[in-house]
Amino acid sequence: MTQTALDPDTARLGSGRNTGSEHVFPPAALPGAAIAGAALGLGFIALGAVAVRDIAVRANWLDGREWSVTAAEWISDLQWQNWMWPAAVGAVVLGLILLWVAVKPRRRTHLALAGDGMWTRPGDVARRCSAAVSDLPGVLDADTVVTRRKIRCTVAVRPQGVDRQLIEDTVAHTAAEVRSSPKVVVRLRVQGTRSVR
């Protein structure tokens, strides 16, 4: 058996790679500032279109008056009026909202697993719990809802031959992979009746 030496560049890249949980950011939703930034970007594109039109008017390629000059003259002729109070308060409120949107943390979209740097979606955990419970004897169907703090599994069962403890252990075993250790709640619904235990 022969061994090949690693390329020094490859070895250096591999040793510098760090995937520990303290160095990897967890998956998160789109930041709210992205939506506000897109809206502001559209506004700046509109201002750019107005500027191009004004340049065309100044170069006598288009007839009419420059919109930026008209807007500047209208603003310079303004005097304080009562309707400006609500506008000023609205501008302050809008600024505070945009500031909050820029600094608020992004919503976590995944649940951390026991291994370092590993995450899964809550829906995937719910599917795994439902699939594991559905294979048990006496179980007809299972519906699981997973949140960050709780796993709620509603199981449709036959009237006889169902081991509740086995169902709870199966859900708990599947949920044990989630690092946050959510609370497991199992509800049994006897098929053909409305009783829920």
C-alpha cells in the first residue's frame, strides 16, 4: 500500500478550515433591511430616471421644464403650515422603523442538531417524527407540529393494541437529535371516535 503526500497548499487550506459551531452562523431568514433596501433602491432608480430626463431637457433633446428645478423652486417657496406637523412626525416614525429594521436580529429558520455546525428545518423534524410513529403497530396516521420549544404529535390510532409509551419513546428518540431539547407532547386520537388522550 502506498501513501501520497498532501500538496502543501491543500494541507494549509484544510488545517485553516474551522467549522466549529462558535464560528459558523446559523441559518436565518432574509433580513428586514433587504426589503427596505430594495424599496429605497427603486426610489433611487426613479430619481436617476428623473435626472436623465432633466439632462435630456437641458440638452434640448426634449421639450418641457426640468422636474428637479421645478421641485427645488416649490420647496424654496414653502412656508410652515399646520399640515407639516403630521408629516414631520410621520418622517420621524418612519426613520425609527427603518432603524429598527436595520438592527433587529434575523429570525432563525432552522433548529440546531447535536453535531457541531448542523441544522435542520422544523418541518423535516416533524416529518421524521410522523414517519417513525406511523410505522408502529396500531397507528393509522400521525401529524406533528414542531416549534423551537415544543414538538406536538397527534396520532390517530386503532381502538385496541396501541402502546402509548412506545409512541412517546419513539417521538422522544427522534426529537433527541435537536439540541434545544424541545418538550414532547403526544396526543392519541382513537379512530372512529372523537376522544383525544
